[in-house]
Amino acid sequence: MRKILLFILAFLYASLIFAQSNVYIVQENFDETTLPSGWVTMGNGVNNWYVSTSNIAGGKPNEAQLKWTPPFNGVSRLVSPSVDLSDVSSAVMTLKHYPSFFGANQAVVGVATSSDNGTTWNSVWSEQYNTNGQYTILETIESPDFGKDNVMFCIYFEGNSSAISDWYFDDFEVYTVESLGVELTSIDVPSIVNHGEHGISFTVRNTGSSKIESLKVRYIIDGETYEQTFNTDIPSMEYQQLTFEDKYLMQPDDSYNLQVKIITVNGEYDDEADNSLSVDIVSALGYTQMIPMIEHFSSSTCGPCVNVNYQMAALTDNHEGQYTYTKYTTNGPGLGDPYYTAEGGTRMTYYNVMGVPQTFLNSVDQGNAAVTEENFMNAFESPAYADVRGTYTIESNTINITADFMSYFDMENVRAFVTVNEKTTTENASSNGETEFHHVMMKMLENAEGNVMNINAGEYQRLEFSYDMSSTFVEEMDDLEVALWLQNYDTKEIYNSHYAYENSEHCHSVKDLLAIVGGDAPPTLYLSWNKPENGTPVGYDVYVDGELMADNLNDTYYSNEDEDICYNAKTAEVVAVYEDGKTSVGVAMIIVRDTNVEETTCGNISVYPNPANDVVKVSTVNGQQTTVMIYNVMGMLVETHYVRSATNEIEINVSDYNPGIYFFNVDGEVIKVIVD
């Protein structure tokens, strides 16, 4: 009887772990900086395959890239390691790709298999293309190689490589399909966010043949766990983004690890490893306007570059003051541009540029085309968690530059780039018919690899250069511009950029910012700061949590005595304003609560009685989880409470506490409590 019972229990458990185990034969997202381990190239164009930092094919950065050069005519293959398909008769194949053609041309791409180490290839899917654009392939495939134990897959290009500039590929997957299957494909919370409440979103894909009607999902962050059951209607092979109802409050200048896991699908338990993801998140002090950085590789010997230059001129004319631009001249095609420099070559190597034209927007590869209006506005409207300002003056052939690079979160080993460009050049005209060129890079300071710096949250670092431009290709010294940007050299992410102000005194930042909340409830915010060490600002802009509270203020202090504003885990920032609307980088900090504030009615939180003997009552929002962390005067954590009250308050027993002062951190707001 006992054996029968154990068998029944085991059977029931096995039936709860649903048969969603889609077996991934190939699952490659090209997320590394080089070709994946075990992948090789075969056929023609074996040196034309790279991994690009772009996401042009429609996946997430990075992606595989086939370049046209060195030119070839034939079949070029990107080949996977061999896999055992002894028990496989058919599978599902998905692939995202983007062809970028030169003019009216066409070529074929496909997927093939081989069971004799690449001697013979059997195509399982192919198609001829002649139009630029994103394509997503979803096919059920069969091959004579299925059922064998040594099968390689390949993505292949067939044709003349001169027909294309590039061909991008991403998210190449081959797998068997069960009835019920789901994949957690991404956590859709940025790695850097502004502090405050954030929705937790994620994306799933139905990898089974049956419709997904419900998902139970859990997220864990900073020791807190949230679960929710989502009612869905996700057809086979489709994606859907979902968002938890419970938002999470992220504190300024803090970091978090967020984990998301699928628990059940259609009521059945999920034990698959690909249904749990985690990401690290930094919560910044604030944010500012993004000024997109355009990097453009071109040459006066390049015919296709002409049209891209015209399109880029039209784009920038429509967005004056909203971009920063540096154009690197290249040493090809042919003899290349007469103004080519080794520093431009270093940037070509950094971005794996093998041919021109090629444009990058905030380091994201735009291919051989101009930056589109849509892509530009998407970049411009995204938040920036760093700020850049600078000025320059010219004395004879020498340019003098001062530049400040500020961050709203702690940055380590970030690189600040400074280029001196000529706005318009003519003497580098060559064979493509163009007679003038714009934003042409003449010099990178200190060099093309940037300037390494560490920046604390709310602070800035300064660079100063003086350089004799007579050794460069400069045509007119009074026609220069200076481009500044801040970049993660490893990931290539650009945090922000700006042109330096021309022929101007430097816009120095304020010093010694102090931000305190004090007084009776509602509390009053007091800000004070000192004038910049140099410079003559005409006023100061004051921000609280990114909201402009006072503009062009003449005083070096600010208070909100006449305003009723809650200061729960907020930040303050002051920007010095100069003539003609020029501004410094800001100085920012977390607003400090004065320890003399005994009780707060800020927002929905209050703590009473204060002083207390036995019990402290903390107000809460009905039904929402509240985190209360209690510290003694030595800064030691006494205890932590995670509570979700059915009423509007909770009680905390302090009868065992030693008499003295304690600090209650209630969802990020710190209140001093005296225990008698």
C-alpha cells in the first residue's frame, strides 16, 4: 500500500510539472563582443562576420553582422557547433535579420544543416531579398540530417557581397515544441532609472503549441517578494509584455538586484531554467535632457556617402541645438579621404567599421543609412543620467578647452571624450563630387581612447586642454567646434553629450550645496550653496526631484516656506545660469531630514506617539506593503519589519528597547523616535 501511495504522489507531482520542456537545439543571441564560442565561418567571406553592438535586426544588442568587405561572390556561412539530433525529426526555427542594400540589388539568405562537417549542406529555409528592413522568420523545419548525431546549423548569405553594406542577424533559435511552453525573454526595467516608484515589466514568449491563458509570476527585489497571476491570451510563438500591479519604490543613489520567475503556466508548475532572470539596477539622484551623440564615418572618395551626408544635413537642420556631431574621415574606399587621421582609425576599430558610410546614434549602429527622424527623437526623448558642459577659446593657433562631466549615479572607469571638429571643410574634396563637408574631426583630446575618470553621484570631474592645432588639417581656426561626450568604453553606452560653448568664459558650478528638511509638519525645505569659485553667473535654477522650483534665482539660498510639499526620499539640484542662457552642470544631493523633526505627516506616513514607551504606531497605505527598518544612534540595524496591513496603520512593540534615540526608516523616509 505504501509503494502504491508513493507512486501516486510521484505521478501527481510529475503531472504538475507541465510538459513544456521545449528542447533548444540552438539558442544564440550573439550577446558577447566576439563570435560565440564554437561558432566558425565557412565558404567565402570568412573574414566578413563580426559581432556588432547594434540591435538593427530587432533583438537586443549585440547581434551578428555580415559586412560586404572584403568583397566576394558566392556563399558565406556562419556555422554553429555540432549537436545530436538522433531523436529529432522536425523542429521550429526562428531568426531575426535586417539586410542593408546598396541601391537596387538583391541577395539570398537562409539556414542550412550539415551532418558531414560542412562538406554537404541541406537548406531548411531560404529567401531572396531586395529591400532594407527588419524581418522575423518563424518556420517549422525538416532536414535529411535530422536523426543524426553530428549536425551543424548555419546562417548563410548567397550572392555578391557588393550588393549589400551589411546584413544583421539576431535571436537564432532552433527547438522542438511541446504542448505547453513559455520563455521569460526579458526583464523590461532599465539598468539605470531615476529614483521613485517603478512598475516591474517583463516579456514572455509562448514556445508551446497551446494558448497561454494564465501565468503566475514572482519578483524579488531587496529581500521583498511579490506575486501576481496574470490572465492572458497568448497564441503559440507570440510575445507579450506584462507589468505587475505592485510598483517598487527605489531610493536615490542606491542599487538593486531584481529577479523575476515564472511559477505556473495555465495553473501547472514551471521548473524550467529559462524562466528565471535577474538584472542589476542603479537608482539615480535625478536625470536631465539627453543630447544625442552622432558619430558618422564617411569619405570624400565614397559615392554612397553623398546621399547620406545630404540626409544628415536635413536632419540636423531640423534639430538645431538638440544634438552633438562628430564625423570621422576614413582611409577608404580607394585612396580614402585626405583628412583621414589615425585617431579616426582608432574609432573605426572600436566600432568595427569596415566600410562607409556608417552612422552611430548614441553608439548604436544605424548601418549605412542616415539616422532616421524616429530614431533621433527616441534618443532625444530618453532620460540622461549624466550631464556635460564645456567652453573653449582660441588664441592664434591654440585652442583652450575646459569641460565638466557630471553624473547622477556613481560611475567607475567611465571615459570622457573631447573632439575638436571643423564645422565646414572644402580642401578634402576628392572623387565623389562633394565640395564641402561638415563636423569633420581634426583632433581628439587627450587621444582617441578617451579620458578615464570616476564620478561620484551628484558631482562632476573637470578636464582642461590647450592644443596647438597647426599640426592638424584645420582650414580656418575661427570655424571650430568642440564635441564632448561621456561613454562606457566596455559596453559602448553613451550617457550624454554636448557641444562646448564657443568663445565663452567657463560656466562653473556652485559649491557646497546643502539641502535640509526641518521645522514642524508640513516640513520646510532649506537649500543653500556658495557661488562658483570662478565665473559670474546671473542666477541659479533650483530643482527638486527634477521639477524646477525656482528659475534664475539671484540668492544663494532657497526655502519653500510658502509651499506645502512632501520631501520623502527626494533630491535637490542647483544649476548656475550664465549670460545668453548658458548653464553649468548641476550639483545634486539627497535631501537630509533634520534630526529635530519629531513627526512627519508627509505624504501618507506618520509615526506616533513620539516620545514612545511601549508601542509605536506607523501609518500605512491600506493594502500596500510597508518596509520599516529601525536603527539605533550608532547606525546599527535593530530590526526590520515587512508588513502589509489591512488597516491604515501598524503597531511596533518597542517595550524591550533600551531608552534612547532611534531612527525609523519607513519606505525610505527617516524619522527620529525617542523611546523613554
